[in-house]
Amino acid sequence: MNDEEIGMVTAKDWTVDVHIGETDGRTYAEARLQINETTQLSGYGEARLNPADEDIPEIGDEVAVARALTDLGHRVLLAAAADIRAVTDAPVHLRR
């Protein structure tokens, strides 16, 4: 009996680890996705404080993390396009 016959749902969990740091007045973030034992993708983001703005560290963290996650999402989409191209040997057009 297979999963479809007994109505089971197949699920996967992907975990994203986000690392945040600060150097030279800039907040940076790296979002890492471990897809399987051999494939890991990372996205990067950075935020800078405008000298005219109040320094609220949490906002810098949010901006840097949002940019890292956006970059990671784009890299996952590019990886999917490369995989599709490898299977179909045809141009791939994936939209965001």
C-alpha cells in the first residue's frame, strides 16, 4: 500500500538558520538553508544606519534579515531553474 492509497501526506521540513552581526556600523545577516546532506544555500543582507536617524538596533536587524531572506529566496528559485533546465534541456523562465 502506498501513501496515496492510505491518504497519507508526505511532508518535508527545511530549516533556515539566520545569523546576525554588526561591524563598522553595519548590521549584516546570513540566512542558511540546508536542503539535504550535500546542498546548502545562503542569502546575505545588510543594513546601515542613516546618520540622521535614531539608532534602534532591532530595526537594523529586521532590515538585514529581510534582505538576507529575500536573497535566499532568489537563490532557491535560481537553483530550481537550474534543476529544471538540467532535466528538460530547455530555457526556463520562473517569475518571482
